[in-house]
Amino acid sequence: MGRTVEETEVLIAGAGPTGLLLALWLTRLGVRVRTVDPKPGPTTETRAIAVQARTLEFYDQLGLGEDALARGRHAAGLSLWARGHARAGVDLRGAGARLTPHPDIFILTQDQNEALLLAHLTALGGAVEWQTALTDLTQDAGGVTATLERAGKTEVVRAAYLAGCDGAGSTVRHGLGVPLSGGTYPQRFYVADVSASGPLSEDRVNVSLDDDQFLAFFPMPGKHHWRVVGQVPAGVGEAITFGTVRPQIDSQRIAQVTAVHWFSSYRVHHRVADQFQVGRTFLLGDAAHVHSPVGGQGMNTGLGDAANLAWKLAQALGGRPAALATYGPERRPFAASLVNTTDRIFGGVVDPSPLARAVRTRVIPAALGVLTRPAAVRRLAFLRLSQLLIHYPHSPLSVGRAGRVRGGDRLPWVLAERGSNFDALQSLRWQMHVYGTPSPELLAWCAARELPLHAFAFGTAAGRAGLLQDAPYLVRPDGHVGLTTPRFKPREADAYASRWLPA
Ligand SMILES: Cc1cc2nc3c(=O)[nH]c(=O)nc-3n(C[C@H](O)[C@H](O)[C@H](O)COP(=O)(O)OP(=O)(O)OC[C@H]3O[C@@H](n4cnc5c(N)ncnc54)[C@H](O)[C@@H]3O)c2cc1C
């Protein structure tokens, strides 16, 4: 058994979507990374399917947005069915117009996301060490010592930091002794990728609500290609196949399944890790939070964790570690609220009581048809789902307010004369934004720190987005506002920079 000690800056356990995005972001920042995963290669199962607008914005920052769009497809909205009849339709096309460059529901399955991320990681010279598992870890003030196993051989790696992106059963989380608190629903669910025809609305998510079940068809890339999610009928054994649930799907009369490409059943958990950081080790993605797939948030939340942590790790390795301690306080509250929200919605979807059945089959279809007609309601629904509202108001990194924009908010998207203000975020660096005219004092302050300053014309779009004319917005590498004040205050900016900006 060989025992060598290898050194790296960041060791990433797990090359699912979360670990791959973290590896890609860190590699772009010039960090030395090792990424290990016991699987033989990226997942071939479709699993998560929706990529939210906020994730596409992160992809744009890394230069893979266009590639992502070319690989997936948009969905136009939602069709609601009850007892085989079309009951309501919600058109969500362009629901996020003026809020984001990605105003539509976008479908790019998990295997496609992983292939995309891996292709871009490889193009940068990065790699994943497949068939390699992290089996043990210890840490001290100077770093983390991890044991890796590959084909019966053991290797010891010393890393400055360890990122546990190793999924719901996380070895890293167990190694840290951090509980994943919460529970598991008693019901079982199934998921299948199928070819199907019938009255389904081809370009929409079709949801069928019935007395004792729910069924959803998601349009997938390719013609007549659907993802079906449903509840396993009570009373069937543990070993089930598509044949077990087929009568249930047929009884809804909204689709005829002509071929089954993949089938799996699972139980849904609603759990959050008690801590997201212990010493030099971090938990991200499913290793830190698991919840129902309602709303397509799971994979996206893991990708958001990676975007939040990557630049903080790079900065720590450059000698300024303070921001690392904000990772947990910024990401855990969102994960906890997401688990609660999806818990409530999911509870209603599967509740067998007569009242809940009536709400599902009568009240919701009627209300949805009426309520979602106003553009403002569609926009609100889009904002909730798209993760554009994720903000960090209680983080010590979030300071001040100018206009309607506060420290910790995602920088609002504003179309510029050429491109948009988000183009500047592709540098993955801290930067100053001004919508209007920067003061000479601000220009000098940024120049002295070699901090890029981007001045955009203050127009209707900036005003509508809540930005204040001429105010300085110090923007973090992940596109969230750090410090902002209506007028530049050098002493406050100095204090902020000496604590949070790269050394
Ligand atoms: C059947 C199914 C359907 C789903 N449908 C949806 C959906 O519709 N919408 C949605 O949002 N989410 C869905 N999810 C959840 C979604 O797949 C996860 O939220 C997402 O995969 C989380 O990504 P991750 O990278 O954090 O973890 P994972 O994708 O679980 O990746 C973890 C990786 O860590 C590796 N690993 C494990 N142990 C070790 C170790 N000891 N050392 C190193 N590496 C290790 C694993 O091999 C794996 O590659 C579904 C999940 C399943 C199983």
C-alpha cells in the first residue's frame, strides 16, 4: 500500500455539479485544485432538470452561458390538469424581462450541466480524478489532511482547504461530525425519462393534480422527450419498475408513454447541516442541504454555494482569509428557508386529507388561472424561482444602501449602450460601479488600489432597477453588492477595503 503525501491548495471531494463548478471557478482564479470522485465519470442520469436564471448568470461570468443555452431548451410556462381536464395555463415567457439576461424557464438536465462544466474545466487544463474516494480527514490550524483511496491504493493529501461537495451521504460531513438535521417524508416518489405523446402542452411543464396523487411532466431537450415525476402508489413493495406506476400515469389521460429511457424511485428528505464550515473544511450542495425537488432548486442551490465560496477561498489563499467565515452565515439561512418553503408546498401536494384534495383539484386550478394573469404576479413567481432574490442582508460583508439597493443584494442587471453592466463581472474580480459620474475622489481611490471602476450612463433602466445616480457600488466577485453609500465616504471605504478586499 503506497503512502505518499501530496500537497494542494484546495481539495474538492465530489464532482457532481457543485464540485465541478467550484473546481472551474477556482481554476479560473489560478488556484491549485484537486477534485476526486469515486464514480467512473460524470453522471449519465438526468436527475435535476431546471437551471435557474441566477445560475445562468454565474455561467455567463465564467464564459459558458452561451454554451449552456445551446445545449438546453426553454419552457414557456405551466399547464395545470385536474382529473384529465386542462384547468389552467400560466404563460411564463419573458416573465423575468428587464430583471435578468435570462428571463425564461430554462431546462438543462444535470448530466448536461456536468458535461458542460467538465468540458470547460478540461479546456482550462483542469481534471477530475475519477474512481478516487475521500475516506478520512483530520485538520489543524495549518491545513487539512485527507486520505484518498483509488483501486485499493491509499494516498494522503495535505490541502490548505477542503470542500465537501460529496452529496447527501457526505463522508466529509460525517468526518466532521456535523448532523444533517431534519426529516424524511414517508411517501416514495418516482422519476422517469420517457418519450410520450398526447394532449400534453409540448413546451410547458404539465402538472396533473388528482384526489390522491400528483404527476408532473417536464419538457426535456429533444422532441416528445419528457421527465415524469410522481408519487408511488401506496401498498406497492420496495422493488418497483415503470410498469408499477404506468396504470397511474395512464389513468390521468394526459399522455401516452411510448418509451422509457430511465426510471428511478426515491424518498425525499428535508434536512440542513447544522454547520457549513468547520475550521478549514466547508460543506456545499447536497452535502449541506437536501429538500424536495419542488421548484427545481436543489442543484441550483449547490451551484450558488460554489459561486459564493470560490472567490473567498482564492482570496484566503492570497493572504486575506476574513471573508471565509461569511460563507456559512450567508448560505445557510437561504438553505434553511428553502427547506421550509419546499416542505410546506410539498406537504400540500402530497397531503391525503379531503380538504387538501379539494384545494388541489378545485381551488388551486381556479386561483392559478386568475391570479397569474397580471404580469406583476408572473414576475413575482419568476423572481422567487429564479434565485435572483437571494441576498445576504445580515452578512458582515454587506454594508450600506444607495437607492433601493443594499449591501448584500445581487447587483441589478442593467442594459448598457453596448452589452450590459454584467459584462464587467466576467473578470471575477472586485470592482466599483457608478451609474452616472464618478467623483474625482472615487476615481483616485480606485486607481490607488488598482480596483477596476466601471462608469455607466444613468438612464431609465438604472433608475428603474433601484440604483442611485452617481452612488458608488463596490461589487463582489460573485456579483453581489458589498459596500454602497449614496455618496463616497473614503474613511468607510478604507475600513471596508482593509478588511475584505484582496491583500
Ligand atoms: C433521482 C433524483 C432526481 C432528482 N431530481 C431533481 C430535480 O428535478 N430538481 C432538482 O433541483 N434536484 C433534483 N435532484 C437533486 C439533485 O440531483 C441534487 O440536488 C444535485 O445533484 C446536488 O449536486 P451536488 O453536486 O451537491 O451533489 P451530487 O450530485 O450528489 O454529487 C456528489 C458527488 O460526490 C461524489 N462522492 C460521494 N462520496 C464521495 C467521497 N467519499 N469522496 C469523493 N467524492 C464522493 C459522488 O460520487 C457524486 O458524484 C434529484 C436527485 C435524484 C437522486
